Amino acid sequence: MSYKLNVAKKYDIAWDYNLSAFNHKSEELHYLLVSLGCNVGDDWEEFEVERSEWNSAIEKLKNLNSLPSQEKQEISKRLKELDEGSAEEVARIMERYENAADPNEDSMLFSFF
């Protein structure tokens, strides 16, 4: 099982003590990101997400109630499995991860270790 989610800066993965959300939840996060439209591949322990997809996912979470019913239900199911709070809280967490990532890259690399 994976442990703590970390985000790369200049593709050097570094432990960030200020980011502790999603720890031990690689599978749950993977399924949430897929339900939000992120192309994260099949690897749950290390994955790359285009910044544009990540931001689109954040916007979907912020506007969850305005999404089509089936999409809203799938995302809500994945949020419940992730167990990190409301859609708005998860969106804020995702924004913190984005702020910690290398701003000069169009994609963000995440790794659980």
C-alpha cells in the first residue's frame, strides 16, 4: 500500500511536511481524479497530471452541484471513498498541491512513497 502523496518540484520528488492530505489513499485518489476527467494512467503510486486537467478537476469540485446528475453521483461516490472532506475542501487541498508543484511545468508529477 502507498503512503504519503508528494508532488514534484522540477521533477525532484521531495517530502513536503506541509502537505499531508491523501496519505495512504493512492487508489481512492486515482479513482477520484479519473472521475474528474484527469488522464492519470494506470499507476496509482506515481502519476503525472496536466495542469489544465488538474485545474478543470478543481473547477468541477467547486461546481459539483451544477454537474449532470450521473457525473455528480460518480464524483460524490469517489469523494466519500477518499474521505478527505467536502468537494470544496478537496478542491482547496488540490490547490495547495498545485501551488507546491513546479510552476514552470505544464504538468505535475505526483508520487506516493
